[in-house]
Amino acid sequence: MSDCTRTVDDIKTFLQCWKGYDSQQTASFYDVWAKTYEEDSEKINYRAPNLVVDFLNANYPTSNRGDVQVLDVACGSGLVAKLMLELGFKHFVGVDGSKNMLDLATATGYYKDLRLAVLGTEPLPAESGTYDVVVIVGALRHEHIPVSIIRELCQAAKPGGYVCMSRVDPNSELGDKYKECMEKELRLMEEEGLWSCVTNEEMKNYMIDVSNKQEDKFLVGTMYLYRKSLK
Ligand SMILES: C[S@@+](CC[C@H](N)C(=O)[O-])C[C@H]1O[C@@H](n2cnc3c(N)ncnc32)[C@H](O)[C@@H]1O
């Protein structure tokens, strides 16, 4: 039974504990959070899935969405697939490091396959050159998935396929370092001819800054859409 009485302050306190966690510890943390993840996400105004899916919708070709193979990395409970289904996407494979989050995703019935892997310590369990769209929301940040995953996302996409990513900028020095490192990798991969940037956009209201105990300020972030090279 979930605890519907949790306040935003309770959630802020709860989310303090993952500071300094490695990827494995964070995945275990989500095993605990799974029970209240969706209710808590609503309370802290976690808008990333809506913002990213709107961004993808605005920039992805409109035809044949029903045939598109989607890899939803760090799929969590399935919030991204839920929104993509409403836009006509139908075929989803999900990956996540938390068994309990994957159980929630299984219960939705949206996914034809769900795979457990703690990324950063295990390789992305996805066939190379297979997916028309690879999407990752809410997990490119410190204590979650290291920047090295980005090459694997590109590898999983078909030639000409799309990779849609979002990154939140926590109000900390750590966040800035992640951003720097991610943008360097994106540029490098473009220089190597692996893909090209279709567009990117700032996210103004990603979610309430849970590290700020005094006020309910919003965090910002960035969404990126890349297209894998055809060669
Ligand atoms: C904020 S949730 C986002 C879930 C979903 N994409 C959404 O937007 O609702 C982050 C997800 O990333 C997963 N995660 C965090 N670190 C991970 C890692 N190293 N490998 C795989 N999954 C990870 C968590 O288990 C969790 O489900």
C-alpha cells in the first residue's frame, strides 16, 4: 500500500540520501522508492517525461509511428512509454537497473520485453543497430548513469535512427561537471561522424529542486535529439 500522506518536504528528506551513491546503490534506492515513485513524482512536479515526449513529438517524423521500435532506457515504471503510446508509438523494450521499477513497468503491459541491468557497471542489454528511437529520461545525471552510456545508446539505434536524451542540472558543482562531460562526449561523437544533432531545447520546469529545503524552486535541464549516421 502506498503512503499518500507524504508531503513535498517528506519527499525532499527521503531523496537526500542518494547523495554520493554509485550506480548500484542508486538502483537499489529505486527498489525502495518504487512503492511511491509515481505519487511522489506528481507531488514534486516531475515533468521530464511530458517535456521529453512533447519534444520528441515535435521533432520526430509523423508517419509510421506504429511500426517504430523504441528502446526506453531507465524506463522506470513506464511513464515515458505511457505518453508515447498516446502519440501512436506501440513497440517498446525497456531497460532499468531496479527490479522493483521493472515490476511496475511489467504491470503496465506496455513493453514487449524488459531487461534488468545496472548501466555503467553492466553493458546496455540491447542489440546493435536495432531501434528506430532510443529514449532516456531522468537518468543522465550524477549518481545514476555515467556519460559512457551515450555511445551505447547510439550503438543500439538503427542507422538513421534517433536518440532522444534529457539531462537535469542539479544545483551543485557535481551537476555542472556531468553537463560538461556529457556535452564534450556529444561533440566528440559528432566529430567522429557517429551522429548529428537534430535539435536541443532547454527544460525550464524539470521538477522541484528537492535539494532546496527552504523553497519550491524548479530545476532546469536540457533535451537533445540526435540522428545516427546512415553509414
Ligand atoms: C527518475 S527515474 C526515471 C524513470 C522514467 N524514465 C521516468 O521518466 O519516469 C530514474 C530511473 O533510472 C533508473 N536507474 C538509475 N540508475 C541506473 C543505472 N545505473 N542503470 C539502470 N537504471 C538506472 C532507476 O532505477 C529509475 O527507474
